[in-house]
Amino acid sequence: MARVYIAYTGGTIGMAPTQDGYAPRAGYLAELMHQMPELRAPQMPEYTVHEYGTLLDSANMTPQHWLEIARDIEAHYDDYDGFIVLHGTDTMAYTASALPFMLEGLAKPVILTGSQIPLCEVRSDARANLINALLIAGAGDIPEVCLCFGDRLLRGCRAQKLAADGLNAFDSPNFAPLGRLGITIDIERGLVRPPMPDPDGLPFHVQALVNPPVAVLRLFPGVTGDLVRLMTQPPLRGLVLETYGVGNGPDRDPDFLAALSEATERGVVIVACTQCVRGAVDLGAYRAGSALARAGVLGGADMTAEAALAKMFYLFSRGLPVEAIRELIGQDLRGELTA
């Protein structure tokens, strides 16, 4: 029988009602799961729940917590066929984007899931999400970090939260789902990536994130060069620039462009992603985008802002020179962009 390790980090899925609203309660999730007869069905894998000492609302997640999750998977990697990370929905897409870069040489499923309604409630979406995640993780044949939610299985580094209160809260706008979860679980085998070897030829291990100073700036009408200078002053090393359309910015503002040039000349890596839900950056499509490219901004293709930020964390944490990072930004490393 397959064995699945469940890392319970917090989130709505295991919360209990209190006078002040839903809140985490130690041991409550495991108690509820023990009462679910579905989890004892013959086709279900065995599972172990590891409840973290501090259960977090995912709004409190930081890169240090990503590392804690990755280290937890590493410590139990040889003993289980698959892994589930139970996580709050607000920043689940960020964690799902970071783990593919951190888990070097991954050859087993790591499935993130959670719920919009706590498991204790009658209409909870947690039951289906949890059962689907267990079946997929237990099968052991999708060696990727995925996000399983509602009726979709998504590549983790392509996922975004698009609905604040819908039960199908996540989607992968620029990449087809890896699976559809309906009457049957239908996996698109042609989209699943094979196990990714470590770039240094090492066995499975975690690439720690050193939390380098990187940030995100969303363009808006009226953005100024002074704001860019404020954002990119030392010690900042990387910036995800959320641009208009296919990678456009205010090319009639010479001070704005000068501020970008000053930053890139100092070695700040700036990558452009689009503010649009769907589509890709092409800095050569319009003059307003070409001006950004001349200022040293890199095109982020169809990466999500979450994936671009996670990729920045990863590349800087590897200690690579700036020119190598600039080159790797545009290369597909974990399925995060369409090359």
C-alpha cells in the first residue's frame, strides 16, 4: 500500500469555529480526518499527518516557512511515495511556485491543497480536495509540485488564485491543467514533466533560500522614476515589474526609464511580467516595451508574478553571478514558462 506524508501547515481546512471566527486548533484536523470513512477505503493510501507547531494563516507565510516545508519533505523523502502540503489559500500559489525550485531532483508527487470552507462544515470543499490529493499523491507517478483544488490539478509554478470566495479558486491561465477531477481523475500524461535531475548532479536535496532582497512593483498610471529609485535602491537585487499588456511601460517618461537603467547598470535584475491574467510578455511588440528592454529589463514570457518572484529567490540563493541569473531568467527550468 502506498504511503503519503501530509504536512499540515495551517489554513482554513483545519480551522474550528470560535467566538471570534474560525481559528486553528491543535489536533482538530487529525480528529476530523479520523472520522472520515472515505479515508479508510481500500483504494486510499496510508497516510501520516504531521501538524506543524504553529499553524499559520497563509497570509503570514514567508520564504523561511517555504524552507521549513521543503526540509520536512526532505527528512521524510525516502519513507513515503508522495507528499501533501495542507496550506491556506491566500499564498498557496507562492508556495506552490517556490517548492519546485527548492526541491532539487524531485521524483515524487508533492501536492498542495486546502479549502475555502473548513472541513468541520457540512458544505466543505475540503473533503473532495483532500481525497483527490491523497489519491494523486499515493499514485506516485507525477514527479512534480502540483496544486490540487476544485476540479483541477495544476502545475504548481503555473498556478494563481483567481477567486477570493469560489470553490474553484485556482487556475493556470497560461498552461493547461495537468488533470481534470470529475467522475474520474483524468491526468494529461503528455504534460507531466519527467523527474528533473539536479543541475549539479546531486541526489534529491533542498536548495535553501537565503531570502535575498527582491521585490514586486506593479505599474500604474502616474508611476514615477523616483518611486522606481526608491524601490531599487540597495540592498535590492531583483525586481519583478508587473507591466501593462505584453510588456509595456511609460516610454514617454525619460526619468522613469533612466531610473530603470540606473538600477540594471548597478546589477539589479528586473524581469517584466504582464498584469493580464492571460498572455505573455514580448518586449519587442511595441515601442513602449522596447524602451523597457533598452533600459535593461528582461522579458518574463508567460511566467506568473508568483513564479518570477520564486525564481528570483532561487537563482540568487544559488550564488550565481548576475549575468548568469539574467540568462537563466528567460529559460524554462521547472515548467514555469513556455520557452
